[in-house]
Amino acid sequence: MSVYKRAGQETYSYDFVVRGRRFSGDTGATEKRAAKRFEDVKRADAKAQIAEQAAFFADRMTFEVAASRWWLEVGQHHQNADTTLNNLEWLKEHIGNKTDLTDITDSIVASLVARRRGERVRRIIKGGKIKEGELVGPATVNRTCTQPLREIITRARKVWKVKVAEVDFGRHMLAEPQERVREASIEEEAAIIEELGRGYDVAVRFAFLTGCRRMEILGLEWTRVDFFNRQFTVIGKGKKARTLPMSQAIYELLWEERNFHQVKVFTYVAQKASKRYKLERGRRYPLTESGLKSAMRRAVPRAGVENFHFHDTRHTAATRVLRKSNLRVAQILLGHSDVKTTTKYAHALNEDIRAALEAAGSPTQIPTNDETDKDKPLANNRKRL
């Protein structure tokens, strides 16, 4: 019997084997019929569990299983894991959970790209309502649709040795406009910071000084700030650590923040209480990504600055540093693994070269009439000689 009572036990236990694996435990039931129903449920769960595990290692795989396995091995470790999970849910919805990887062809991928291009950017506004904006751009389509699918299919083929359809993903990647390099003037920087609330202004000022990414700034903790050696360490893309020296301005900015929070460097003071977000008025809390985005989105137009985003603080810092140094220094500052990525800031060097050429190519001073007359006696003397 698969359900039985142990000696001295009032409740029934279960014990069964499925595909060579043993499952046992207490049913919690004192009647045999109820214990048998419990055992039947456990047996069904065991069969489903084994089948799911077998699917993970089969030579054929559905997209649902592939997406789940990729999430466990890769996706959940991304810095923005929530965004990655949303991308996977979108793909599963439009591909179909039960679709075999061998059925995801160039035609399917092309239709997915077309569908994603036809969607609009969705933003959560006040009151939790969703507002639709402009159509998503090529870069968004690549990052949220084509590239995640490409990584799943590639891993299935190369790592899991699963059968997949031949897909030329390069043909489905949309051409992205060359990233612009928007540098803020000193006046624009001051105007933006003036419009930011306390706490947010410090974080944005730090961004202008260091060129750090938004998540690097929000993730900075006091354990990685070394005042003695005047340096700090941020965690960048791919969870790579990057240690940067402090200028005097950076040192003073961080020193002013040191007693506000035990863990996080950049904080703000809650202006009002909120049960929903568990905030107490007047207390300091770590800055959040959504809060910093909203603060910048409001401050820039109020400052009278056009066509400027948070990431442009990084461009501004890199361009300013490059004018005083070289591409290698800018590469280290920004944490680029390849200096080719940094070459988009070469316009700063070009401006310096242009200024030098302008100075070198300016016409020499033409002598005045008085100066010409002074030379005449000397010329007459030459004739006599």
C-alpha cells in the first residue's frame, strides 16, 4: 500500500516511486480515503515536476520552457531583472508558450518586430493611470524584443544543444540612429540643478561631475566610499566594479551627505507621508529610479533647457574630461570595455584641433606705413654697399 500508518502514529503517511524517484511524507489525514486523495495529488504533482525537469533537458523544447530556463540561468541576474522579466512575458504572449523552438522562424521573428514597432511607449502617470505616448523607437525594439529572443535561441542551440530553427537575427535588428552627444553648458547645468528638489539636486550634480550612470549613482553605498584614499567604487553594467578618484568637488559633495543614511549615499527628504509607499514626512529615504526620472523630467523644462535627458549628464562629464585629457582617460572614467565606444566623444578633440588650426592659419600682421618708412634708409644703405 502506498498510504499507511506508522507505529504509534495517528495520521497516514505516503510512500511511492515515480520514474525511479521516491516521494514520501505525512498526509496529515486520519482517514485512509482522505489520505489516498492526498497521495493522489502528491503523485500527480511529482509526475508534473519530473516531466517539467525532463523538458528542461530534452533535445526539443517549447518557448515557455526555454524562456524559463534562460531566466533561471541568465535573466534573473541582470541588473534590471524586472525589465528583463517584462520582456520575456511579452515574448511568451506573442510567440505562444507551447510553440516549439524549431517553429520560431525568420517569418515569426519578422512579425514580432513589426508588432513591437507598432506599439506605443506606456508611462504610469498620477493616480496609477497608464498614458500612451510616441511609437517605440528602433533601439527599444532591439533591446526588448529581438535581442532577448536572440539570446534565448542562441543559448538553446549552443549551450543546451536543443534543436532550433535557423534564424538570421542580424537581418531583424533595426538600424538605430547614432547616439547623440548632448553637452550641457555651465548655465544649463546650474539651471537644471536649481529646479531639482533637495537630494535630487545632489545626485544630478554628482552625475555631472563623474559621468556615472543613473543606476551606478542610485546603487552607491557608503561601504564603497573611501574618503581616506579619496576614491569611490560604483557597480556598472554586468556588475563590473569601477573605482574612480575624487576631485575636490566630488569629495566635498560626498562629505556633506555622509550622515544622512547608514547604507545609501544619495537620499531625499519625504515631503509628505504616504501609507502606500510607507513614507514618513521629514524622514530621509534612498533615491529611487522612478523618483529620479520624474524629478529630471519636471526640472528640465522648468529650467528652460531643451533636448536634455539624464544620460546627457554622462555625455557632458565625458566631453569636459576629454578636453582636458585624452580618449583613454575618458574610457576609464565611463567604464567602456572598448575605446571605440568612447570615440563618439572625439568631437571635443576636434574642437581643440579646429581652434589650433584657426590660430595657426590666421594671417600675419601687415606692416604699417610708418614701419615701412623706417626700413627705407636701411634699404638705401644696401644699395650703396
